[in-house]
Amino acid sequence: MKLLLVEDDKKIATAVKRGLEAQGFTVEVAWDGSDGFWLASEGSYDLLILDILLPGRNGYQICGDLRSAGNWTPILMLTAKDGDLDEADALDTGADDYLTKPFSFPVLVARVRALLRRAGGRNPVPVEAGDLRIDPGQRRAWRGEVEIDLTSRQFDVLEFLMRRAGQVLSKREILDGVWEYDFEGDPNIVEVYIRRLRTRIDEPFGRKSIETVRGSGYRLVADGATVEVL
């Protein structure tokens, strides 16, 4: 597996590169955001690890520009900041996961492996819920005949909801079902994924297939109510 690490702190980058290579990964390093974006755009990687505070182009910009260009390589964002808004910003720009510095190296490896497993080891059986369908093998999603671009983590959340269509799922159940490690952050981060999914699979089509069940969680309804698109 080939990874790209974009990190301007050479001490951290060197330690992370050495540790990941000891785990069997091939790791390339970019020391600033401009080089990182160029490598991510031109190269072929299984996963990107991006610091947020970078010279040249920050991690938010790299992530957002890659997603806008149709690059859906899984992205793990690193940040020295610690706050819900920073985490939400990372996810809103298209990152699949985040990790706050200082972090435990075993946790970093666990999150890298979890993202790679979800990107490559899927149940290939297609899933349908009304006119919404996904192909887990190809990691593609459609509403009717229109294909929908999703990040790796957005796809994971959608698949989890679709396979349990009609069930009310709590935030903790979604975290436990989608994340393959012990999630120690704020469970409210699920709201960010739900909001982003709605902007992808519902709002452009005038639908409301992801329902909020107050005090309980979320439910995906196969034939969500049709609403007027203004």
C-alpha cells in the first residue's frame, strides 16, 4: 500500500514515515502544501495523510481541491488544533477521518488500516433503497440514473444506513458500525456526515430520505418524501 504524507514538521514526518514503513507501507513525504497537492494530483496513492497547517496550501485547501477535481482517495487529516469546528471543517472539505496531535502511533496505524480496509475490502453485493442504490465493490452511488460523488467515509455511512433501511440508528451505533476502532471523539461528529450526505443524496433531488428521529438518532427511508426544490 502506497501512502502520501504531507507534513511540514520534519521531526514528525520522519518518525511517522519510519513507523509506517516498519508496518509494511510505502510512504512518500511532501514538506509543504503545494508539493503535497501536486503529488496527490499526479501520483497514485491508496491513502493520503494531510496536516492542516501547511505552508503554501493548507490541508483544507488540498482536500477541497482534490475532491472538486474528482479525486476520492481516502484522506486522514492531522491537526494540532482541538475542537469540534476544526474536525467539522476537515470533514466538510471531504476528509474521511481526522486525528488530533499529539497522537498515539498505534492509533494512527489503526485508523490508516481501517480506512484502507473500507476502501478495498467491501461486500460486492449492490444495495438498493427506493431509487437510491450503491455498488460497494466499486464504491459508487446513484440516485436514479444520476451518479453521486461521495468520500470514502461518506460512502461508509451511507452503506451502513442503507443496509439497515427503516431502522432507527443512534449516533453511537453509527460510530460503532462504521469505525473499526474505539472512537474517543465527540459522537456529535456523526451530524457532520449526515449533513454532508443530505447535501449529496437528498437536497439536489428534492428528497428527504435520511430522517432525524429526535432523541434517538437517524433512519433512512427507502422512498423519502419528495420536497420542492427551489
